[in-house]
Amino acid sequence: MRRLIKIHKNPNHICSQRASTLSAMELCRSTLAWTNFVSPSLHISQPLSVTTCESKRFRVCCLSNNNGSDHSLKSQGCNDNGYVQVFERVAEELMLKQLDVSWSENQMIVSITGATGFIGRRLVQRLHSDNHCVRVLTRSKSKAQLVFPVKNFPGVVIAEEPEWKDCIQGSNAVVNLAGLPISTRWSYEIKREIKQSRIGVTSKVVDLINESQDDVRPTVLVSATAIGYYGSSEAQIFDERSPSGNDYLAEVCREWEATALKVNKDVRVALIRIGVVLGKDGGALAKMIPLFMMFAGGPLGTGKQWFSWIHLDDIVNLICESLSNPSYKEAED
């Protein structure tokens, strides 16, 4: 006797139908067309074809008939009432061995520079957990592999400079976060490196995007810059249309942004002017906390000076939104 097997997204749904052939199954949000039956031994004689899938786990329900002739099912663990035995991990095996899964439209391939930095690490974690394909563009593969071990980040591609071109071509978007941290003593050499580390990498990324053929060129470039663009003031309020300042950081930011804007005109550019990023795992806060833990911390100055900051999760959310939201682009004059 042939028994209907249905696959349901809802684990509480009880299969209650029986048919000689299996005409349809429900997997995640996809409808599967299948004309062969499934035997009680769960042998699948034809590979399935799935257009989209949101989950790596589903439940297989084996139904018996009502006349007591369910010996073959009992031997496989089904109970006397004809209810189901749930086979965990079936989805993972089927997806790896028998399902041809195509990515849904909202899944992206994103190449990232500066991925091993404070913001970059959290961004890779977020994109990877959202099932996007992440390509880490680095100058030290060994360092990146320590930050993103394969066992925790399966599928994440780590590429050194000679491989950047192949990674960028075919990506949907590029996120450019590379740059030497500025929270150090500024010697002449350090100031030069602060500027060159930003402009040099940005220039390389832009050149690689521009050299790409139209069909493999990324459509979005999200490039970091900083609120140092505006200079400093105790009274003014700045927005995207405010003029640039006149100090060293403003100069760096102007050149940094101008380099990013040399990208192909068909690529949407989102320039994110970032303030001080706070999070418990690194950045400015990680350097402040030890002083307070030793009772050496205290107020700075009068306490009336402004301090422009953003939480790590918020800046990551902002970057993710800018990847998919077409309204995030260079401010027009």
C-alpha cells in the first residue's frame, strides 16, 4: 500500500491524507511538483527541485492506514495510532544530497574590506547569520582565518589581494571599511599611514569595480568615511550637506570620499560618516573600561562638550540597510 508523505513547515500540523501518488509537498514556502510515490522505507527515487527555502530543518510524517496493517511502519518506529515519527536532520541531508536550492532574491553576495576590524567582524557575523554569501578581502589570510574559522563561518570566502578581483566580480555589493585606527599617537608616519590605508584600499576597490564587465559588476558600494569630515565645533549642528572642515581629519575624509565617488556611474554609492563606535567587545569602550575597573576613570573636561557616538549593532544595521535600500546614496547638492 502506498502512503502519502507530506513535508510541512509547521511541526504541529498532522498529515491526514492518503493517495496513490504524491502530487505536491510543502517545503518552507515552496510548492514541489513530484509524480513518484515514497515507499515506507523513505526511499526517495527522484531528486526534488526547490526554488526557495528558509530553513534547514523540516519534518517528515509517515502515515499508516487504519486497518491495522501498519507492521512495516511499526518496525520503523511509528506508533499504533498511525501517527508520525519525526526524523530530525532529514532536511540537512536532503538539501546537501538531493535538493537543488536556488537563492531567494533578498540574498546577496557581499565582498568586504576591513572585515577583521571592530565593525567588520560584527558585519560578517550578521550577514553570515542572515544566509548571505560573504567574501572577506584581506591582506593577511592567516589573520582572517583566525577571526573567521571555518567551523564557525562555513562558506565564508577569505581572499588575499591577488584574489580580490575574482571576489568583487560577481558580488552584488562591496563594503569598504579598511583603514588604520586613528586612536593612537599621531606621528608624521602614522598620519601618512592613516590617509594611505584608506585612500589606497578604496582606490583599488574602485578600480576593480570599474574594470568589471557590466554583467558581473557590483551594483552597490558602501564606503566608510568619518564625521571628521566636518571638523569640530562646540555649537554647530552638522548634516550631510554641511561643508567640510579644515583640519587633518577633514582633509583625509574629503580625499577618502572623493576616491569612492570615482566608481562607475551605474554603481550606487553610500558614504557613511561614522562617529565613535561603542561596543563591549572592542573599539573605544574597550580601551576606557579598564581604567574605570581600576578606579582611575573620571569625567573629561567640563562635561559640556559633545561626543558623537553610535552603538556597534546600530552601525551594522545601518550598513545592512544601505546595502538593500536604494534611497541610501550620496547626498545631492
